[in-house]
Amino acid sequence: MKMNKLFLALLFIAPTLVNAQVRSSKDFGIDIGKLYPVIDGQNKSYMSTDDGHAIAVKVDGETVFVQRFNSSTASEESRKTYTDFPKYMKMQDLIKVNNQLYFVYEAFNKKEKNFSVYAREIDMNSGSFKPAKTLFKTKGEVANGKPTEEVGA
């Protein structure tokens, strides 16, 4: 009985004695970018650009935030807030087509009882939206079929 208690004690103590961490190498340094306030949203999507930047689109209700980041310095270069989206807006996808970036979303028109799907191009140099274009309208809710690769690459 004492042997079982001793074995159990060693079993619980042993993990605290083992250290699996390896010391960091002094051969390289780690740089972090300039701190910026975090924006959170119900839906978030990120896309890299060909010039070493990244675009983040974050949706919080009917407010959409577009952030542009420099990938090499890990810093935020611009942040824009948009509140000109229709009521009952729902993000569908962020897609890149022929080196152009589009934010695709749907909106429910309560009066007409239909759904409209829109696309807004994002200027990847400034991180700002261009005017919306209606893609189509439908009576039924839109299913999201996200592509797995860049279109037109």
C-alpha cells in the first residue's frame, strides 16, 4: 500500500521536474511592430497583397473596418471605418480576383422580402472601399460557398 502511494506521489511530482523548454538562441533577434489598438468583429477575414502588405476586413454588426498592415514591419498603416452598409448586412467572403480585392456581402431587404448580394472593391494601396455593385437578388438566403484558391491566378 505504501508502495502505491509512493508511486502515485512520484507520478504527480515527475511532470514538475521535467523542463522541455529550450533556451532561445542568441543568433537572432525578434522585432515586433508598433503597437496599435485591436479591433474585434463578429466576422474577420485577411488577405495578403503582392507588395508585402495584408488587408484585414472586420465586421461588427453594420460597421465594417478595413485595416492595412505592412507585413515586414508588422505595423498597421491605415484603418478605415465604414457605416454606410445596409441594415441586416452579413459578410459572405473576401476574395481576390485578377489582383483585385473584393468584399462580398449580402443584405436582407425587409420591405421587398429578398436578399441582395453586393461586392465592394478594396483599393489595396489605400485600404479603402470603392462604391458597391449589386451582383444579384434572390428570394432565398444565400449559401456561402467559399473558393479555396485565388480566382484568375
